[in-house]
Amino acid sequence: MESLRMIENWPVPTAAAAVVRADGTVAGSHGPVGHRFPLASVTKPLAAYAALVAVEEGAVELDEAAGPEGATVRHLLAHTSGLAFDEHRVVAAPGDRRLYSNAGFEVLGDHIAKATDIPFGEYLRQAVLEPLGMTATELNGSPAKDAVSTVEDLVRFAAELQAPRLLAAGTVAEATAVVYPGLTGVLPGYGHQKPNDWGLGFEIRDAKSPHWTGASSSPRTFGHFGQSGTFVWVDPEARAACVALTDRAFGPWAIEVWPAFTDAVLAEL
């Protein structure tokens, strides 16, 4: 895909990208797709997927108590537990506001580790990474932000999101549709969004503006970006997903180049 060559002009030391169609075929790739990059918050969709495996296995339930008083596993996944961004401190009642929270995902990881008697990083490996053949991906540290991976591996995950094998299709549909609709909140890097729609560990594009996806991205587009200059999106209308990893921290450069890149990819599809 010619559009993927746009990453050559990004002001970053290293970048790699790929597009995978809904049938699992790779439409194109560019750059060092085997290079391992820190994912930052692109860790969260992987952690969420492992959490959903734990739900399907019966280790935990979405509506069981977890985290702050009154909060559940579902609240933690949907950033509505009331926990602060990076502190284990309650700043709102569960379900009241969309408070994007690294702490919430750390509490979630601890909750699943306790329920399964397996450290969360190891549970993620057994539940998601190993079955998908994601051999270059690992999580040592926070389930919110500490995974490392490659474009090659994340293409496998993006294919799984479009044609699930590890989870029931209905579970993935629920995770990638709006949970607790209508809540307002801040999308990191993009300011206050009303509404700030999320699924279970996945951000939903809807009509958000400004946004890191493209002007032509469908409202059903879901995914995540990371502060390490990384993103993955799935556009069900385009029947395709895109992964882009870099080694430069997210900032104005990304806000400028990512949407045009996504629009070019979608136009070529």
C-alpha cells in the first residue's frame, strides 16, 4: 500500500506500520515490522482482551465488585470506576464520569491476578499472546502501559479483533460498542469530549472532534493510541485495521500527521 510510505516523512527516528483486512490478510506493511517498540497505552486493549478471556472462563464477572466501593470490573474496563488518572485515589462515584485511568487498569490487573492465581503479565501471555502467536510481545509491569510489541504481532491482534477466535463474537461486539453512553470526559491529548465514548478497554471514535483517527474514519471505529507514539484502530465499515508504532513520544507531530495518514489508508482501501 502506497499510503503506508507516508510514515517515512514522520518526524520520528523509527516507524513501522501495517494494514490488515477483516479476513486476516495483510493489505500492506512498511518499515521494520519486527522491531520491538514500547506500546504505552496500546497495552490497554491487550489487557482488556485478557480480562474478557477471564470473564468467558468464569474466573471473574463483568459486574462483580472490583476497585473502589461500588465499582465493578465493567467500570474499570470502561474508565468509569472513579479512580484518578495515575493515582489510586477516588475522585468520582462509579459510573458518573469518564475518567481515563491508568490506576483503574492496574487495579483490574491485580483483581484478575488474584482471581486466577496467575500474575497478570503471565495470564495475558497464556490467554492472548501465546494463542495468537504474538511471540515478540510481553508485559512486565503495569497492565495500563508497560507492554512491548511489534507491528507484526499487533497485526495478529488486529486480525483477532475483526474475526475473533479467542472470544465469542458477541463479547467482542460488546467490548467495542459504547458502554455507559453519554458520559463526558477528557481524551488525553485531545481535551474535553462530550460525550467521551468508550467500550470495554477500547476507545470508540463516534463523532469525537478533534480525534487521532481520520476525518473519513467511521463512527464505529475503535482502538487506542499510546503516549509512546503508537496506535491501533479497527474500522468495521472499511473492514480493515491499521497498526502504527514509533519511538517518539506522542505530541503535536502526531496530532498533525496521524489523521491524514489514516485518511490516505482508508482512501486506498
